[in-house]
Amino acid sequence: MSTQTQLSRRGALAVAAGAVSGSLLWPGSGSAQAQKPAELKVGITTFLSGPASVFGVPARHTAEMLFEEINRAGGIGGVPVRALFVDEAPGTDHLVGEFRRLVQNEGVHVMFASISSGSCLACTPLSDELRKTTILWDCGTQRIFEEGRHPYAFRTQGYATPEVLAPLLYLLKTRPDFRTLAVINQDYAWGRDSWEIWKTAMDALKPGVRVVAELFPRLGAPDYSTEVTRLLAARPDVIYSTHWGGDLVTLVRQAAERRLFDRSTFVLPVAEASLQILGRTMPAGHIIGTRGDHWNNHPRPRDPARLSRFVESYRRRQNEYPIYPCHHMYQAISAMQAAYEKAIAAKGGGWPNDQELAAAFRGLEFATPTSTITLREDGQGLEDQIVGVSSFTDRFPFAVPKDMIIFPAAMVSTPVGQKSVDWLKTLKPDLLAQVPAPIAG
């Protein structure tokens, strides 16, 4: 049995034990009148070390910047906010212990968890057991809300299925004549699951595509010369890869050196976070995504001034552009603000307890710099997806998308109560007629 499965079962047993014990509740989680705290404590799990810190540290920087801005404006409901950070890198056993410590010993009011899907699978049962509102602020696994009900957990962004389906639809809409495809994904849950999503949808929407290579190098591989050689020999029309971070940078550099980008069209759904590092090494003309709709050159942001303020504030502090984990953190904090405002208003100005706060998240709509996100009845956020083609402009010293398509969230998200793989099998090629036209430029 995997560690994740053990943790999930352990969490489920704890929930059952809590139900048997009757009315015993963790402090602050019951229905009693909640007192306005001296500070609003937010526990945030993110990668602060290791390879995934390329996502986690920028997210921490974003949280610190936004909480400073919120506190200067008077806090949330008049209460200043304080973040307590936990490093995900030591693993799920460490993370579960820290989650419990923050809730039971530190008295945090809201938990943010996490980047890793494994982390979210471990922590979400704790939200049930401890009855603590938990925002899944970045992880992508579709399993969370498809395999169970979690009344205290909410994901304030999209997830793996729309993040993979949108790039596939873009490919089918703009370059439909491909006949062969290869995959090169990292050999762990994300790499395998995202390939299953892509392959299932591709078989439904364009049956008959021949898969000429399935390559799964280990996570953190320092060299892809063998894989590049095999891809050059296979000569696929399309190469699909959900590599991320340093692995993606290494793959792109080595593939570009050997002109693999000249032979095949790459589809890179998670490319955005690595483009600043790659600079002009990332070739133009390939399909790139960002796990949402938060490109810095978004063609139609909901609030252009708000997007510009966020981007420029982050750049002044960090000397780089914000990447998608920064936007995901922004979304989580925006949702928390909106939920507290809703819950406080519902109590006529009183401070909400955990049950009342969680109830405010259900069906919540909140604004981001680029769009409006709705939390469904199952807790899953509906987030639009933007996909485009890598290109270069005078504005940015790295590749950004052009000819972008904004995919409406409802179009690419699995309906409530269904599992992604089952739903993807039902897709029909006429879905392509619903794909919006690319935005020129």
C-alpha cells in the first residue's frame, strides 16, 4: 500500500472515530459563537526547498506581499493576517504532522495546502477530521473531489483535467492533421495521470492517432540524450510533455540543441513557469499552457489595472515576473477574503466559526486580476484555461503565447459527480465546433 493510500485511510478512520465519539470537536470548530481573534492565522504548505521550490518560493513571496497589502488596508474584517509556512519537501508524514500542529497547537483559522497532489491527498482528509477550512491552492489531482465529499476543502483554481484537455483541444483545432504522437513525461503520478487524461481524450476526439513512443524518464533526470535520440528516430508529428521546473528546462535545452523542435510540434501544458529561465532557448511556434488563464500578456483580463499592479508589485520585490503559482496563491487569498466578507455579512458583522466560514465558500464567486472563479457545490473551482503558441515580442525577454484561445472552464471541466476518465471517454469530435477562435496577436 502506498503512503498516500495509508494516509487517506488513516484520515478516513479518524473521521469515523470522531463521529462515534459524539460531540467532541476541536477548539473553534463547533457551532458556538466565535470570538473575533487578535490576528487571523493562515497555515500555508508549499515547497520551500528541493526541486519544486521553483514553484513554492515564488508562491510564498506572493503571500507575504499580499498579506502586507491587506494588513496595511486594515486586515480582513478588521483583523490583521499572519501566515505560518510549512515546507512540503520533507514528505507527507512530516506534512500531516505539521498540519495537525498548526490546527491544534497554533490555532490557525484557515489552512492552504498544497503544491504536490500527494500532499493534497494526505491533507484533505485532515480537513474533514479537524473540521478546518482548507484551501487547495495549487495541486492538480482530479481525485480529490471525484472520489469523495469534503465539506471543509475547496480548490480555488482548476485541476489536471482542464489543464490537459485545453491544450489537446487547441492542437486539434489549430493543427488537426497530425497522425503520430509521442509522450515524454516524468515517471511519477503527475506524469502518468496526465498522460492517461490526454490519451483518453485524444482517443475519443481523434481516434486512430498512432503513439510511436511512450517515454517516462525518472523525476530529476539530468540528461535526456537517450530520449531525444529515440524521439528523433521515431519522428512523431507531435510530442506531448507535462515536464515542469528544472526537468523541463533541461529537456528543452537538450532537444533544441539537437533540433528536435524543428522536426515535431511540442505541446507543453506546464511551460509557463519555466519560460523566464529558458529565455530565447525556447523555440517559437510550439503550444504552451499555464494551468489557468494567468499569462502576464493576457489578451482580455477582467481587470487590466489590477493585473498590472500585481505584476509590477511582484517585479519590484523579486526582480522577475510572477509565474502561475503566484497567481494561484493570489486566487486562494482572494477567495479567503471574499468568503470572510460573505460569512461576516451573514452574521450581521459577527465573526464566523469554522462551520460558518466553510459554508461561505460553497458556491462562492470571487474576482481575480484575469477572470472570475466560481466554486462548485463539490468544492472544485472553475477556472478558464488559456493556451497559445510560443512567440517573442519586444515586451518580454522570453517566450510568451500568441494566437491565444480562452477555453471556458465549464467546457473543459468534468461535471460534478463524474470521474474524469469516464467523462473524457464520452467526448465527441463535434466538441471542436465549440472551441473559440484564437485571439489574433
